Amino acid sequence: MENATQAAGRVIVIGAGPVGLSAAVELGLRGIPVTIIDPVVDLSERVHPRARIVNLRSTEHFRRWGVADTVRDHSAFGPDWPTQVQFRASLAGYRIAAFEDAFFTAPTDTALYPEPAIQIRQSDVEFGIRERLAGLTNVEKLYGYEALEVSQDEENVHVLVRSRDGGERRLTGSYVIGGDGGRSIVRRAFGFEMIGKTAISQNVQILFESKDLYKTLDLEPAMQYWCLNDEFPGFVQTTSPDGEFILSLHKLQDVNAFTQEQAELAVRIAIGADVPFRIIGLDPWVIHARIADSYRRGRAFVVGDAARQHSTYGAHGMNIGLSDAADLGWKLAAVIQGWAPQALLDTFTSERRPIGVGVLEQATRSFSKSAVDLVVPGIADPGPEGDAVRTALSAVILKEKAPQFRHIGTQLGYTYAGSPLVVPDGTTAPEWTPNAYVPSAVPGSLAPHAWLAEGTSIYDKFGQWFTVVDFGHEDAWNIDSFLEAARQQRVPVTVLREPSQELETLYGARFAIIRPDQHVAWRGDTLPSAEVWATVTGHVLQHSTAAAPAN
């Protein structure tokens, strides 16, 4: 057995899916030593595409990490690939309804966000982030290793790993992050309890290839096609412009008894015409609707699917996990670097878990209107009677499925108002609703995006840590003493002076303090007292909230 040298302040990340990789990037870019562990060496080993959308909030993180362009370059879908979701009787049959610009993936010059969402296979997301990690020498990449045991004591965490050739190593670090999915060893080792419902649906993804499908059917390319039929209702998702697709079937009776013959029949019915295809593989899985009771146990944390499991409807799973990683990353780095107290780490649960609960509830509501639930008698009938059925169903689809495909509010409108790290100003943030987003600088909200005069995103001007912004046209406020208070507490701060009445109106104040994750911590027309730094970094908490005990 090989023993790894202990590294003080090292964070061990178990799982190198998009969420684990993002946690490693967030920490690595902040100078923290990281070891990331995953059994997969060659990403081509991941046969099934899984996630297919990097949403708006995630592209903002990618832009901040310097990987947005790299990830887009790895996508097989260029910016001109259609962004439509269609509802049909079959691919060859009647078209019933459609959503344009699903998930906000179309290029746009909007001021609401700096980057459109990305259509991309999960493995291609991983390719892009791995490239970024390759340039970070403080991140040790143990690809081809499996975590066997995880434990912790008062000072450290310990992880036993095994390589593909059977060699074992014992790793020691200060903290461990479980980004290792629904069967997380971290979650099981430290007793995180999952609250909610298990096995709410049995499902299968059928990966198939049909090179001639578009041409034979004269079918316009799209992001998804919902095929509503009596036998195998589901949706077909394009996973490659070269003719690779997934048919997702939900709410099956017994997925373990689902056969190759049934898969071939399901694809044939979804296509609705005699078009050659080849089944590549079947991927059965079970949907749960549950969330961890806490995201922290002592020195151990869970993120992404290790912390929360729900339906894929809305493409929330990977994306909310990326924001988990962003929140935890800056807080861990601040504690390890010594300018924030251990109590700051408790706010990972108090800030992120309510967002996880809200997204879980929304995904579950969307799943209540699955393809199975949308099928109605006469949906494929010809003539006026069939037309009437389809017209009525179209109205239902456009109403009920909008929270799944047009949920800009879910992505950008959540708030940390009420967090002990946020200084309230007596105002209330807009309601967090799926299909509406009103930019707001009410403390706790995501800082409103804006394009500056030179065509630069305001997000690009924020510093890596805290940023004090000043939109005033008057002489620059003397903030030396305010910044000196931050320096005395070792809080890293960037000052952004951007005189603009428009921005001052957008933010509702002349000044604002922006957190490392781009959320507003404080705002006002005059600078606050120096004690604000103790609040936004968690020092006020250290006397009132004990850190979670080690298990």
C-alpha cells in the first residue's frame, strides 16, 4: 500500500462528473490544493450522454472559470443548431405544439445574461472542464482510481483509493467533497439522511442511431421531440447531429424486464415510419424525489446528485450541482486561507438546501406531466376531429410544460435573502417563479447583469473574491478606511468604479458589495460600517453557530 503525503488544507473531491470537476476548478483557481478521484480515465467510456443542457446560470460560472468557450467548442451542436422542442404524435406524424428557444440556448443580445445555454452531451462538458483542470498544477487528478473507504477525525479526512491495476493509496486532506452521484460513498459513510420519496418512477433510455432519419422523414432538426402514443410515449432527444438519438421512456412497470425487442418496438413506434435504425444500448434508471437533511457532516460535504435526486425534467440536476460547487468552493477556500471562520461552512447548507428543495419540487411538478400523462384519445386521428383533439392538447402543453422548457426564473431568480451572510435593506426580492425573471439587486439576489459601454459584461469586471462597486457620478468616494478594515480582516476585495445612472437605477443604490459567487451581499447609497465584513464572511456566526460535529 502506497501512502500519500498529507497536505494541509487539501480538499479531496470524490467523483469527476461535471459537478465534482467544477468543485475542483472553483477551489483550484483560488489556490487550494485539490485531489480529484474518479474511476473513468477515458471519457469515451461514458456511452450514454446523460445530461444535455448547460443552463444560463452554469454558463455564467463557466465564463468566470474561463471554460465557457472551451465547453462550447466541445459541443457537437453549433450555435445554429435548432433550439426547438416539438410535441408530435410521432416523428413522422402530426405536430401538436412546440417551444422555441428551449432552455434559452439560442444566441441573443439580451442584457439579462452574458452567455446563452449550451446544448451538449455530459461527457463533452467533462472534456471541457478537464482541459481547464489540466492547467492547474495544484490539482492532482487521480483518474482511474476508485474510492473504497472514507473517514474523518477532528483534524483530517482519510480516503482509501484503488487504481485499476490494484494498487492502493491512503489520502489525507482537510475536507472531502462527495460529487459521486446517487450512490455516493461520502453520503453513506457519514450518515447523510435522504428525505423524500424513493423510486417514484422506473425509466429507461434507449440510445439508437438512425443516419437517414431526418432525410427520410423530411424532419426538421430539433432539440427534442415528444412522441405521444398509446404504447410507448416518451421523448426523442438528439444527442449528435450525425444521427444519434435517445428515446426516454418514463413510468414503466418493471424496467428490469424491459427487453431489446421492446426497445426496438418503442423506437419504431416513436419514429412512426419505416426508417432504418440501430439500438446502441439501454440505460435503465430509477427516479427519486429526495434531498439530504444537511449538505455538511463535519469535514464532509455532498454536492449535486449526492445531495439531491429528482426527475431530469427541466435539466436541473447537473446545473444546480454546479452552483452547489460554486457556493461551497469559495467558502472552503476562504476558511482554508484563514480569513473566514469554520462557521462559514454551515451556510453551505442554509443557503443551498432551500434552493435544492425548490428545484426538486419544480422538477417533480414537471414530471407529473410526463409523456404518459399527455396522451389523449384521438391524438393521431386524421380529419377535423383529430385536429380538434390536437388543438386542445396544444393549449394544455404550452401551459403545463412552460416551467420545464422556459424556466429562466428558476435559473437566475433565486435569492439568499435571509442568509446570515447577507445584510438586508428592508426591501423584498421578486418572487422566485419558474417562467419570469426580474433582475434585482435586493441583497441575496444574483447581481443584475449588464453590458458596459465597451461591450464587456459587468460580471467580467467583478473580482475573484468580494467586489465593491460604485456607480456614482460624483467624485469618487473616499473608501480607503472601508478597504483598510477589509485588509485588517484579510478579506480580499476588488473595487469597481463604473459611473452610470442606468446601473445605479438597475442596482437600486450607488454602492453594492458583490460576493465571490456574484450574489449581492449588501447595497446602499452610503458605505456601511466596517462591521459589514464580519457579517459577509461569517465571523458574526462563529460565536452563535457551532460548526457541525465530525461523525
